Amino acid sequence: MNDNGDDERTTPEADEQAPRVARLWVSNSGRVACDAHGGMYLTVAVEQAPRRRRHTTPLDAWEGYTAGEVALYLDGDTSVLACEDSRCGARIGPSA
């Protein structure tokens, strides 16, 4: 939060500072996470089969997306995905 009470992560400058990653995961419930914030079940699944695009865990089913796949597989309004962990913000997609 800044002095005005606004969330600084919504500004374009903050988006450009967010780290870019090679892949993000989207769960069947719509949650978006990077490798570090998907939880232990996803971490173990990825360690066991790192090249697999889909992983089913006891809590969720996850599908991995790279920057090139965002436009191919997600709806036309989505061009950037970002990790939903409030401290992370890792993202994939074209640069602004």
C-alpha cells in the first residue's frame, strides 16, 4: 500500500517490476500460481514429472502455461497471467 491507501501492485510500474517466469499454473478452481506458490502437492508432482503440462493433485488439477500459450489456450481478453500470491506477482505474457 502507498500513502494514498492504493495497492501499488495495480500500477503499470509495479507490473513491470514483477518477475517474469517461464511457466505459471492454473488450477481447475481458477487459482494462478508460480512453481513456488502452488503448494506442496503441486511441487512434488512437478518434481516427479517436470515436463508434464497437467498435474492432478489431491486438492486440485493444475495446467501449466507458458507465455506463448496464454493467447492460444485462454480467452481472448487474457494476455498476461500473474501469480496470485500477494508478495510474488510473478507473471508471464508479452511485455507492455
